[in-house]
Amino acid sequence: MRIIRGRHNISKQDQGCVVTIGNFDGVHRGHQAILHEVNRLARKKACKSLLICFEPQPREFFEAYQAPARLTRFREKVVQLAASGLDRLLCLQFNDDIRSLSVASFVDLLVQELEVEALFIGDDFRFGADRSGDYEALKAAGGEFGFDVDKFSTITHGQERISSTLIRQHLEAGRFAEAEQLLGRPYAITGRVVFGRQLGRTIGTPTANIQLHRYRAPISGVFLVELKAAGSAYHGVANVGVRPTVEQDDIAPILEVHLLDFSGDLYGSQVEVTFTKKIREEQKFDGLDALKSAIEQDIATARRLLTD
């Protein structure tokens, strides 16, 4: 999959394509159904499939720290999109110019720069100044400039609409099996193990620290997890949060994993952490002794869950 960062990097090889547009946060089963159809039509037309996405995501631009937590950061999303068979990812910086883009200017991007063959959008898609652009506007443009425009109806699982919002709700409540059904895969976070304060070593529970690179995390608390690194898998206890016992000020969330029965070195390793069960909420303790006691209880709970 070719990643195109900005309109100025669109080349001849990217033109003549079947396009869809959206955040595709989580690349869940609803997104996967859209990508399947986009890829199918692109193969039929003997051209490329292309997704237009935005960084930051629009709500992050407008709401910053109050925006919904991402299910996947950009790197994780790229991995999932590439696995879907998508040919091109056009990433546009979301700024004042993009937010105020007129319908005509957006159509110019599609027609003049991408030479779009067909366009698929979700049934709630809006774009441009005051969200004035919609399916009907694009349908009219397609009739004028000769490209097909279609929209996807709501994609459901049982009676529920598959959405990133619903998946966040399941994750926040620790309902990982339900989230997996909507994602089409277990919920996991990937990242590189970095050096932390090494406080865990001083209380007998060393941790692998993974920076989340996001304003907020979709989960918070203590969890039973499986960590994969270099082809091996290990069970562990993970904390996702801001470490209120040892940090004085609000900080970006971090993922810390204490591996059970492991004594190796993971610094610098790229790892994948899959969440299995929620053990408890993150909380502030009265000092390191109380924190150490709680972690020991968490480890005992994790071992019990592994044998149930």
C-alpha cells in the first residue's frame, strides 16, 4: 500500500481510482465491508483503490483533549488498511483550509487531481465548510463529471450498528469479547518498548513501557493481557493510564506491562499487547507500599484468571 502524505504528493500513478473517505478509526468490520467493495470495484475497473483520511482527525482538531479516544493510532491503522488490500492511502492534514473547503474545491480534488472513477461514502458523510457537502452534492458532481457515486447503508452486527463509538463503549466497560466481534479481531495496542522511570524494578515488578502517542486511551485500568514480541507470546498484567500514585501532574496515558515468569530484556522491541480481561480500575494509592501490595494482588488475580 502506498501512503500519500498531502495533495502535493499525488502522482500520475495514483490517478484513475475508486475512492472512499473517512477516519476509519479501528478499521472495524463496517470499515472492512466498505474496503472490500472499494477493492472489488477497483479490480473490476482495473484501477487502484484509495482512501482519503485526515490527520489530525476532525474532532481532534476542533476538540483536542475532549475528542473521543482513538481505537488505533495512525501507524496501527496503516497496518490494518494494508491488510485489507487497499492500494493507496491519501492522508490530508486537517486544518483551517481543509475545514473550509467548498464543495467545488473538494470535487476538484476528486476530478482534477485523483481522476476518480467511482466514489463510495458512508450514509452519514459530511465535508467542507459548516459540513455543507453531503451525498447529494457528490452525486450531482458525479453526474456532471462522469464518476459513479454510491453510499453504504448502516452495517450491523445483530441489532447493533457497528461503529467506533460502540466499540469504545465495550472497551471502556471491559467487554473485550463484544469489541472483538465488532472489530473482527481481538483488541490490541502495538508499540515500541521504551525506557521509563524503572520504578517497577524498585518494588519487584519491572514493566515494559509503551508510549501510546495519543491524547486519550480508549481503555483505562488494570488488565490481563498477552504480549507478543519477536514471535514469542507472554501473559502479563497491564496498566493503562496516568499513574496517579507516582505522577504529580496530568500526563499522556502510557501502557505498562508486567510479564509473568519473564526475565528477559524487551527494550527497543516492537510489541503487540492484546487485552483479555479487566481486573480493576486505575486508582491512586497512599504510597509505594500500598501500590506494591495492589500489584501483587493484581498478579494473583491474573494467574487465577489464566487457570479458570
